[in-house]
Amino acid sequence: MRPRPLLILAGLLASGATAAPAIDPQFGSHAVIQRSTPIVLSGSGAPNEQLTVSFAGERRSTTADAAGHWRASFAPREAGGPYSIHLNGAAVADDIAVGDVWLCSGQSNMEYPLRRALNGDGEVQSANDPGLRLMKIPQQLAPSPRRTFAKAPAWQPTTPDSAKDFSAACYFLARDLRSTEKVPVGAIDDTWGGTPIRAWMDEDAVRSSGGANAAAVVNLYRSNPTAAVRRFGEEWGAWWRKQTGDKAGEEPWNASARLAWKAVPSLGYWDSWGPEWKAWLGSAWLREQVTLTAAEAAQAATLSLSAIDDTDQTFVNGVAVGGANDPANPRSYPVPKGVLKAGMNEIVVFARNTWGPGGLKGPADQFALTFADGHSKPLSGGWQVSRIADSVGQPATAPWEGSSGVSTIYNAMVAPLGPLGIKGVAWYQGEADVGQPGYDRRLAAWLANWRTQFGDPQLPFLIVGLAGWGKPVSQPVESGWAALINEQLLADEHDLRAVMVSAIDLGEPDDIHPANKQEVGKRLALAAHDLVYQDGGAVGAQPVLAASVENAISVVLTKPLQTLSGANAIGFELCGPAVGSCRYANARVMGSSVLIATDGEPVTRIRYAWSDYPVVNLYDLDLLPVPVFEIPVQ
């Protein structure tokens, strides 16, 4: 007798409902579990399923919740292994080690892979240590916190193949700790280039650190996307007017005729447009005009553009319709009914590139205006461009989606880790926040958020100060780059379980991604030995106070100092209260202080190494550079 289709379907449904329970990937085969701390394993099963979880000879009973998630707690263990994890008697993970777990996170300088570091080929080929385990979390986004990874990571022992695309700075940190601590070490690469700190913390942390307005726009977007796009467009316009001095109605999206336009040579990256565009790191306006009939103008439509590297803000007839920080994916922006008009319509796009190729990616067939009735008009014949002086800086990006959105990375790449036991966090991020004041507040909120996430109020953090990048200068300047490093330092000074690791001397003037990640990893490891292991490591000298002494200012730091290649310390500035009042000053080292000669002009603050790419020669006796700082004079 032939089997009945309904019986087959019922059998398939039944088999799905009783799928074997599983362990979450952070505890999968080859994982490292944190020593000397309570162990909480987690995974999935059938809703309300009763489970027996076995680990390292211990057994626990637990029950999955209504969504099929379960947890089981085990007593702390010292370093050792290998162990296995069994669920209901079946092995689900093997080769588990107990040791130290380090989570490395941030943007592109932490993401920077081992194969591109100095001597990358040699470093990759020598990467072979089964006691050093690596887990790279795939990049993914979510609008709300996820319990599990949509794209699951996996642990791997260190081999050339597993290490080549792993974070170089994280690898060098972990390799050093593996050598000195003599225990298994697990390193987690949880990174995404070009991302602001707000994407890496939950919405409550964003709200508490100055981002309440951005969080409110996100909530508005959930209920009314069109209104949210309009509101953010107004905020973006206010930013533009502040940067340029344009009055309302004079902006390029409202009065494009005020700009000088040239025909776009091709719908592809602007690097291919000629020598003046090659490797252009900056911004440009692009526009296209399209003629519509009255019937077309009466409809809603969708504007399709290619990917735009890195960010865009797009207007149709003066109305903001979308914007994203997403160099990889094409744009698709709804154009609400009432925005289009019969006759000539104008599309104006602001594009900003911060690294690599920039502008419109192409190809031409990705540019179109598609109407509600289904027909479309190509937008590939008449694009024009007007380049912008780079003084406008980096604008805010839409907060509801993409890798720059509020909590979008945290929700998908951090929250699924649950209360994972970790030894510490290494953080290298900030480039995307340059020009956005209040980074010290955001960094403090992020620190508190992650301590809550991982269930450890004393969780230690190693924070890499930005490396120098940009044009060297011969006169004092205002520098958003230096201001952000100073805010990193301010957050560190107020947190006893965080330490700043200066990398100001490791930068390259024409490359935001310096290749010397070996030294970054070495300095991170020194800081870890000092802050976490407390076994004789070193951290750099940091300023304590500045005070007037007769005809000089004395700046006291935390450690004895030395100057390299000269008798005096360079890079110090005497500053009055006003912007533009800073001037270079003579400075000499006296133990752990720097004595700066005054010049008879008002002095209310001292700045050190205050430029995008400063030349420095002030180090402590461990050859760690003094960080960029600004300090008031008492």
C-alpha cells in the first residue's frame, strides 16, 4: 500500500519538533571556557524539554524555556582539558579547554587581518598552536537583541588557515598571553570596520550617553519609517548648515544651481574618473535629473541606486528619502506620494568616502526610479558631480539600520554571547566617532553595558588610543582626532578597571590602518599583565595635574619619563581659553614631570601631541609613549 501524504507530513513535523538539543556555538567543539569563574553553558532544545547536561564529569538537569532556550550552571574550574559536553547522553562538543578567554572588538584597526600585518606571510605560516583557539564572529545586524546568532561562529585551533583572516592585534595579544600564562587561551574576533560606538551597545546605553534623540528616531522608524526619514533629514540638514554656513533654502539639495557641476565620467567608483579623483578621501555631491509625466508624478515610487562607498544622504526634490553607511549594498529608498512632480525632478546625493574606493559603485543598470504601477525609468544618462572641500567632516548617519545604527551590531554580534565568562576585553575603536563630541560619555556607557552583558562588574578593558593619521603640521591646530583620543583618556581616568594603551606613535600619515599590529598586541599584553594578571606588566604614563610654578608650568605624570633623540620634549602647547590661542612651548623632563616654560601670555590649559599626526619623542622608561592629552592648569 502506498504511504499517505498526510501521514508523511505528520511524521516530518514530529521529527522537527523533537530535533536533538544543541549547544550554543560559543561552547562548541574546540572552545575555551573561562577558568576560575562560574561556568554557564547554554543551548537550544524543544520548548519545555527536560535536559541532562554533562561537562567535565559533572551533570546538571535543566529545562528549556517556552522558546526552546536552556542554561546550565557548573562550578568554576582551573585550567585544563580536553573535556566534552553531552546533552541527554549524546556528545555535542569535544576538545573543550578551560583557560582564559579574551574578547577583541572594535572597528577596522582591530578587524585588520593577520595576513596584512608586518611580515604577514611569515606570521601566518608560523601560526600553529592547538592551545590557542580562535573564534571569528561573522558580521551580522539585528534591529533588536537576539538570543542566538543568525550566522553562527565556530572555534578553531590556531593554524595558518584559521589565523590568516583573524584580527592581527587580537592574535598578537593572545599569543603573548598564551606564552606567559601557560594556559589555553581563547581569542574572539568580534569586529566591524567603519562603525561608531553606538552600534556596539544596547539602546539604554545609547540613551544614557547623549543618544536619546537617535534612539527616539529609531523608535519612530519602527512605527512610521517615512516620518523618521524626514526627521533625520532635517537633523542632517542642520548639520550641513552648521558646517558650511548655508542658510535654509541655499543647501545643495534645495539650490543645486549654486554649485559647479561636471559630468560624471562613468557610473563607477570615482577613483577611476581621473588623477584628481584617485584615492580621494572626502565628500562630493552627485545629481541626476529626470522628467516625469503627471501620471508618474502622482504615484509613490522607489529610488534604486548602486552601493555608495562609504555613506550617503539622498534627497529627491529637496526632500530627504534615505541614507546609509553601507559601502557594500545597493540603495533602495521609498519616495512617498507627493514628493515627485510633473516635469523636471532632481535627485541629489551626498557621498562620503573615508577609506579605499569611493562614490557610486555601479553598474549603471542599478540606477532607476520604479513607480507604484510597476514601470520604471532608468537613471543612468546624466549624472553630474561637484566635489566638496573636506572641511565639512564626517556627518551623522541614519540611526535605525546598517552598521552605524543604534545597537544594530550589539543586538546581533554581542547579545547572543549571553553572560559568557571572559578574562577581559580589548577595544580598538573611535575613528568613526571623530568629530562627534561626548565620546568619553559614550565610552563609559559602553563599558557599563558590556559589564552588565557579561555579568561581571569588575570586567577589565584594554582601550587602544587611536594611532596618528593625517598630514603633519608645523603650527598648532585644532584636531578632532586628538580630541577623541583625549576623550578616550578621560573615560579611562574615571574607570579603575580600564586602561588606555597609546598607539599614537604607530600611525602612518597616509594610511588609517597602520600595519605594525605586532606592537599594538605587545602593548595590549603589557597592559593585561599589569591590570588583569598583576604580574609585572606595564602601562604608559598618564597626566595627573598641571600647575604653575614661577615662570613655568609643571605637568605631573604617573611614571618617570625620558625623551628620545633630543634633550627636550616636543609637542607641548601653552593654551589660553580661546580657540586658536595655543602655541608651541619649550619643555624638559624632570623625573615624572615635564616643566614647560611660559611666555607671558595667558595659560589656562596644556595640550600635548595635539594634531592628527603628531611627531612625538616623550616616552616612559618602558618605551611606551605618553598619550595625547589636554589638561587644565591649576
